[in-house]
Amino acid sequence: MCYGRCAGCIGQSLLWLAILCIVANLLLYFPNAETIHATEQHLSRFVWFFSGIFGGGLLMLLPAMFFMGVANENCCSCGGNKECGQSCAMLSSVLVALTGLAGSGYCVIVSTLGLLEGPLCRDSYGHWSYIFSKTNGEYITESSTWSQCLEPKNVVVWNVSLFSILLGLGGLEFILCFIQAINGFIGGMIGCCCAHRQQITAKRTTPRGNHNLLLFHCNLYILLVFICRTFQYLIGYIACIYKCVFIRS
């Protein structure tokens, strides 16, 4: 099944992207390879949202491993039909892809907010604050203003670089998961139709001849419920972040 091979390639790509997200997020805790700022909690609050470790990292490992296994997935050859088993695996990958969409979306949102607010640093008056929080991200292109942050040294470059990397990696993960959601749905649909057609053209079918059609309806119902739930949780994430950033500040 070409759809399964495509899922396998996507899974391998997601695995490496997840590892890179975890590494980039961990580096945010150690500006200039120093641990003192993490100990004293002089880091951007969005660093503690674990966008790369959880959203783009650990949560992405499940889709990555599942997609890599889809290429050889037989799903117990449901109903004794191999094509139906592959279809079952492909439709299941759609549900897993939605989990990946939620994780990568979380990574993208938090990274964007981290870039817009800027780093927590000490100014010339000795105060620790978000100097660039009211610039709406314009400080990113105005490197001449970065010298306002005296400590940690080069923290603006550090934060902008790593949050930008997380934003790019999360965006790639989102695109790949979206492609796999479409790939899995089309592959599952075609597999179910082909399996059902093979049973119709057979000499005589068993009483379970409508098994594939029922399986498709069941998976379609689960898919719709899962989509609703995923969007509900994603909206909850966005609302929570909005309250933490704009209301409490």
C-alpha cells in the first residue's frame, strides 16, 4: 500500500523533528550554557510551558512511532481480509495524526507568544522585566535595541534563535500530521471500498460480508468524535495561554 509507505516516511521525519524540538527547548533553559539563570528562574515564562519538550516532542513520539508501523500494519487482518486490516490501520492513523496536530499546534502557539513577548532580562536600572513586551515583536528586526538587555548576556539572540527554531519545527510537524490525516483517510477509504468490492465479486460470502462496511462506518463515527474533541482541547489551550499572557499581565 503506497499510503502506508508514505505514512512510514512521515513517521521517520516526525521522529527527528521531535528530537530536535526537545533539544531546542532544553537549550532555552541554559542561556550561554549557564545554569544559574534557570536556578534563579530568570527565564522567559514561555520557556516553562514545555512547548518543545511536551507539545512538539514527547506528544509527537506517539504519531511518529505509529506512522512508522503503519507500513507493515495488518490490524489482525480483520474479517480474514488483509486489505481491510490495512484500511483499519490507515483510518486509525487519522486519529493519531489529530493528536500530532494538537501537539504541534501547541508548540507553534507558545513559540510565537515567546517571540512576541521577548526574553526576561536585567536592564540598565537593575530590574528584571520583559523590556520588549510592548513592541509587538518589532524588536526582532531591530537588533540595535538588543543591547538594552544586560543579563543574561546575548539572551535576546538566544531566545529569538531557539523560539524561531521551535516555531519552524512545530510548523513542519503540523504540516506533516495534516498530510498524514488526509493520507490516512484516503487510504482507509480506498482500502475499505476495495475490500468490499472483492467480497461482492467472490463466489459466496460469509454472513460477515458486510463487516468491512460496518467497520468503515464505525471508524468514520470515531473520527468525527475525535476531531470535535481535538478542536475542543486546542481551543482550551489557546484560551488558557491567552489568559496567562494578556489578562494576568
